Amino acid sequence: MSSEIKLATTSTVSQNYAGKASDSFISAALLGASTIANGGLTVVPGIDYKWEIQTLDLSADLVKNASCDFSDTSTITLSDKTLAPENFKVNLELCKADYQATWNALQNGYGASDSLAPNFQSYLVEQVVKQVATRNESNIWQGVNATAGQYDGLMVLALADGDVIDVTGTTISATNVIAELKKVEEAIPDTIRMEEDLNIYVPTNVYRHYVTALGAADYHQGGYQDGKPTQLAFNGINLFLAKGLPSSDMMAARSSNLFFGTNIGNDIEQVQVIDTSATLGDDNVRVIMKFTAAVAFGYGAEIVRYA
């Protein structure tokens, strides 16, 4: 009997994840991005089409001398920005024959069965979830809408906003990291400087160089524990490790001013694992995932962009 016949599907792994199951996988894929998972953004789920970020500004001369008559003492300016998640998909196809030997051995023992291991579909979805989370972390910060599979990230949106405070950056090293962080810190508006959710978002290389600089100065504040970064601060402002930020770029902002929108919790999302042997007569498995995602911010004047 030929090996090709042995590879024929004896049990399918087709699964259409719906409802809470779909929510679980999509949530892990999108919200698993490290910036979101660590609370660096405000998450807005269940967006069917668009969501308006409304902002309200009052003029500085709000308080006036008292009088008997009512008279306006300030100007109220209402504005909004749109958070409009874009549609994305994952379409993956692989041959079961390339994975049968390993997975059957792991689950049943070598030579126990020529059928596909039952937990193979879980493995497939888990791997897709991890890859989507990694891609989403990058998109959050440096995504470019014109590139397939990406939406405009926060650094791109901030560059296009005239209200954002721009600081010219350079290649950061252990010798200049403190001076460059100081440029960002000094550019932060006093109106938000003491807010608890204020962060200076830094990429991995800046975080690493800062730890090195602190060590060189014999000043130990944070670092790494069990292979994971611990909490760091610069002049009392939290340093947030944003792995998706481009190397040597930084941003200062309140987490409540940065938004991530998605369709989690509605009918647009979808996760499927399809064994096509029954319909196409092949030995392939397809993984399909559909979701939406986008980022936006409210007050550009309260954001410092270093690049």
C-alpha cells in the first residue's frame, strides 16, 4: 500500500469556532499584543463601524469676577476623532502529511496511528494567535495603512497631527539614552505631567540601554527579573516597554489618551479550522481568521513624539 493512501484523512479536524470560542481566540490574538496586555492603551471592543473619540477644551481664562448678571466666562470647544477599525484576515493552508509524524508520535506514541492527532487544530489556532498578536503589536506603533495587513500606527498618526509635540530623535545608545529621555520628559506639557497614567513609551533597545546606563552609574532602578523587564521610571515618569515601537523611537502620552478599537464581541469576527479532504480530496487543513483593528488618540497636544 502506498504512503499516499496512508495519508488519507481518517478523521477530520474541521471546526467553526463561534460565540465565546471565537471571542476567546480573537481576544488572545489582538489583545495579546504586549502594549495592550500591559495596559498601555485604552481598549474599545465591539465596534461595528466607527467610534467617535470626543474631546472638550475650555479656554484658560475660565474664572471671572462676579457680577449680578450671567455672562459666559469661557469658550467651550468640542471636537472628535474617529476610531474606525479596518477589516483583516488570516488565510493559512498546510499539508497534514508534513505534521502527522510528529503529532501522532507526541499524542499516541510512534507508529500508533496514521490519523491526524485530535489536538492538531488547537495547535494551529494557537500558533496563528501568537503570530497575529506579534503583528498587532507592531501595527499599534509603526503600522502603515498602505501596506497590506497593517493599519496606521500611533507614530504614523502622530506625525500627521499638527498638535502633537515633535522632538527630533537620534540613534540611542547607553551613552546618550539619559540625555535623549530628558528631551522627551522636558517636552511633556505640565498639564499632564503629574497624571498617574502618563508613560514614556520606549522600544526594547532604549529600555535596554537605559538599564545599562543606570548600572554604569551604579544606580539600580529596575532592570530584569526572571528574564522579564521590571518597572522603570525616568524622573518619576513611568517607562513603558512598547515592543512594537521602532528602534530608538519614543512617545510620551497618557494611556487614557491612546485607543485601540476592534470588533471583539460582534458577528464580524470569525475563526475556522477546515479539513478540506472531504470536499477537495486533498490532505490540507485551512485556518481562517477574520477581525478588525485600528488605533487612534484623542488630544494630540498632550502627546510627545520622538523620532
